[in-house]
Amino acid sequence: MSSVDLIEFLPPKHPAQRVGEAFKADLIRAQRSIIGRAFPNAGAFCLRVLDDLKLAITVPKELFDRPVSDVADLDFGDLSDMFRNLVKAAGIPDSASQLHAQNLSRRAQLLRAFEDPDAVLQWATRKVTRIIGDLPKTAADIEVGRNPGDVLDPYLLAATQALLCEGDFRQAIGATVSHKALMILEGLMGHLHEEVVGRMRGNVKNPEPRAENSELFDFQFNPFPGVDVVQPPAEAGRPLRLHQVKSKTGTLNSSGGMRLAEQMRQLRMAYPGAELYSHSLVGNTLRGHRSMGGMLRVEPALIIMVGDASFKVLTGSGNGAELLVRIYQAAFELAAAETGYSVETMTTTIFEKFKERAEEAGEGYIEAVVHQSTRGEAANLDSRTYVGRRART
């Protein structure tokens, strides 16, 4: 095995060198994408940002003598100030300098986060656009979920109308549409976090194994069961880092946490010296983490982090949370423009359907929902007559 086939900063006989060739190549590329290796100095980084936005602006010479982190790791406000000074010095009018500075700052954070920002943005936008297709558009979309038993709760709707919407049924429908949409988007975020963080500089998204093999360890086909993101060493003396990523501390229940901890325990034995992490990205305290105690009892070496601490480890930047929101902001804006989805428009359409149904039945809006949510074929309402997918004797 030649040196070009080896993961850097790990011994040739380290167990991680035994993973499949395609995955190993991804790990090697991730190491080379680290911001300090991709750009020799802050000046080169600024030149790339300006070139990406087709702006012919001179970069101050002193930036070529400073490390790339001096610019790449600034927060959005400081980046905006820096780029505003650059564009003003280039003679761009004040009326346009603010817009240029903001666009350059957004691009700088995307470039800090990703080796190929446009490819990641394209992927994220497609993902979001597909999910928008699942957002409520018709009355049927809020009347019943994917589970046939998940029907619209008329009593909660009545509470929403009376307590939150000043008795306005149309507003209650709008609140219900928004709630349904938010639940769908909340489900989306967990999948986005795993994929997008896995595509950041220095990281590799652990591919999902086939369901039947998801928990079986195998160096070639499933070398990191339970892991979302693999982080090869960024420099000599750094360990291999294995990360499990969730949106919030409550996302992982007790049994799920215990199962994850057991998987991490097995990985510690398979990859001696590796650091094992469980992250909750959104949060500012571990207080209330439902599964942390049980996880640490199973695997004491597991490092559990939340919020800014997680982002610093996962992105190598003090502004990791901003880096993640930057790609989401861009993807959400592009997807919204592409689909034209509007809660207000959908609320009007859905309300008119409820109104029409109530008028046809000669009853009130809530009564119509009560009947729709509780009346059905008699045989399907009683276990003694219900057949469904079961064969009755």
C-alpha cells in the first residue's frame, strides 16, 4: 500500500486504513479540504471569494501575510465590515457597498464551510424542494396524516379557534396548516444536519448501510455503525473522531441512546484511540438531556456535547452555527422562489373546502370536522369486526 493510499496522520496499520477504498478516498479528500490546507493565507481566501462573485477588487497586501483563519473564521458582522471597507476602497458607491459586503460575507462563510459550496447548495435546495411537496395544500392534507389513524383533532382545533385565533375559524385553519408544515420541516432538519455537516470541510458523511445490516460492523461495508459523520485527523497528533449528530437533546430517547452508546463502545474497541461524540446541535445546555446518563454508563468514553461546543468540534470554527445556517438560508430562499409555496394561499384553499362541506351538511365548521374525524365505516371502528390487514378466523 503506497502512502497516497493511506489516511494521513494515522499509522499504516491503524484499523481505519482497512475501510473500503472509496470511503478511504473520501477521508483523504476531507483531510485535504481543511481550510488551512486549501488556502495558504487570508489573502488567497479573499481572492477566491471575490472571484466567485466576479468582483475585480484589490486585496490588501497585508492579508497575504496572515493565516486564512484571520478572515475565514470571522463572524458575519465582522466579515461584512471587512468587505464593506474593501469595496469602498475600490470606489464602489456607498449605495451598493452594503449589498456587496453582505453577498461577499455570505459567500465567504459558504466557502469556509464547504470545498464546493455550489454543489452542496444544489443538493440542499433539491432536498428542501422535495419536502415542500409534502407540505399541506388541500383539506385532505391536514385531515389525515400518513398514518390513517392520525386524523385532525376537532377538539384541539376548537381550542385553537377560541383561545389563539379570537374565534376566527379561518385563522385556526391557518394555524393548523402552519403547525403541520412545521412538523414536516422539523423532520427534514435532522436529515439535513447529518448530510450537510458531513459535507463540511474535514468531514465525511458516513453512508447509510442497508437496513438489514445497519448495526453489523464490517470494515469494508459498514465500518462505522451508529456514526453520522467521520472526521479523519486534521493534523499529526489528532485522533480519528466519530460523531453521531442529532438536532436537539430530546431527539434521542433513552433506549435509542443506550443502543447508540453500545455501538460507540464497540467502535472504541475496533478503533483504539478514536474519540467518540454524540452531538445535539440546537441547544445551550445539556440540562434535560434525557439519555445522557444511560449513555455514559454504557460507554464512559463517549463525549456528549450541545450547541456551540458541538459546532466547534464539527466545523473547526468558532462560528460553526453561522456556517450551517448560511447554507440553509440560501437553500430555503431558492426553494421558496422555485415552488412559490404560501401558507396564506393554502389556508384560503383549505378553508373554502371546510366551509363548503359545512354548508352542504347544514352544520357549523367545528361540527363538520368532528363528524369527519370520528365517523367511518362501522366495521372499521370496532376490533370485533375490523379486518384491515389481519385475517380474521
